[in-house]
Amino acid sequence: MAEFESIEYLGFWDFPRIFLFHHEGKHFLFDCEFDDVLEDDRDYFKVYLMPELSESDKAGSWVPLHKKAIGFLGTIPNESVHFDETKRKFVDACVLELLDEQIVATS
């Protein structure tokens, strides 16, 4: 069952390339980095557990935002991340279940 959470994002090409959202009291950063060698965005998001960020933390470029992370949680293929119709307002938080599966599989 879908559990849509509102997102904040910076950078959009077909879908948000870097976005933040909150779920069950935790803060997450999904970052689809640009690959300079491929000259294209990667086909997966790196997912980070984040502290609560201030507006000044989010001012300017978000490229270094992952450096503020509490921890790296894993990667999720882009096609596994489901947004609302506009792809600009909400993300289905059920995608986080893939991280649980991935962490268990690699433990």
C-alpha cells in the first residue's frame, strides 16, 4: 500500500534528481548523482539518513548535502522510486522497504 510523503527537491530531469523527505520521524536524502564519465545521471539513488536540516543547510547547491548525513543506507534503482503524477510533490515511502531487504541481503 502506498504511503506518500511530501518531498523537497532541487534538480529535476524527468523526476527529482535529489530530494529530501521525512518518514516516521526520520529524514532521508535520495541523491541521483551525475556521472561525469557517462555524461548522464546514474540509474540509481544513493540513500542517506539525515539529521534535521535548517533552511541555511538547504540554501545553494545540494551536491555536498550528503556530507551532513548520519549514515549511508544503500542504493535504490531509479525505477523503484514512485512519485505522484507531477513527480514534484510526493514520493511513496514504501521504497524504504527495499533498503531493509538490501541491508538484510548484504549482512
